[in-house]
Amino acid sequence: MTPAAILFLSAAEAAAALEEAAATPPPGGLLLLSAPAAAAWPGAAVVAAMLAQATARHPDIPFTAALDCGSAPGLALDALRQGWRLLVLDGAHPAFPAVAGAAAEAGATLLPAPPPALDLSALDLRKHGGRAILARHLRGTPPQP
């Protein structure tokens, strides 16, 4: 089963996803996906710090994290050196095969495109409706029209 993918832009959004996953465990697991090209800005270390802050609030919730490197193979290689084990790099980039090889050697996975994900920045998680959409996504329930 495919993990429920959540696109987050902040530690608060990542923490909200973890909090909701505690109440509604996703059957296929949880994937926290950084913003598009987040390896360039705010950077791999900042995204890792956001995740550390979120997990400090919810340490027992299992998840996988993915860093989106956009079309920057150098940033993907740097993220590998920083310990990232799931990266997204534009599969059309000529360096994709070389970076995929480096990722495999490091025990990491390189995706050619980000998986479909629920963008938490589009929801108001302070309201019941936003939380309900997140909970449905984590359960794997299609959005209601």
C-alpha cells in the first residue's frame, strides 16, 4: 500500500500531520514531503530541523521524509551527504542516472518526481474542516466533492 503523502512547508504543518497520524494511522504509512525544490531554499538542513522540531512534539509516530531537490543534482548529492535517504530530483535532468547511482550506493532512494501529496498549506488546520480533510487523506479516503 502506498504511504499517505503530505506536503509540508513548516514544522507546524509537519507536526499537524504527525498529530493527525497518531489519531488516524495511515494504513500504508506516512510520507512527509518537503516543498518543491526545498533543497535550494530553505535548504536540506533547515528542512531536517523542521522535521526534528515536529518529531520532538510527536516522537512515537513513524514516518518517512522526502526532500525535493527540484532540478539541482548538486543539492541532491549534498543532501545525501547530510543523511537524507529519500530524495526527489527531476527525472528529466541529464544527471539523474548518476545521482540515482550515488543514492543507491548510499542506501538511499531517488524519485524522478514527487508523489501525489496533500498540500497542508492549502488547508486551515485550525478548523475542523481542514483537519477532516487531513484525516480522510491519511485514511486513504478520496476527497468529497
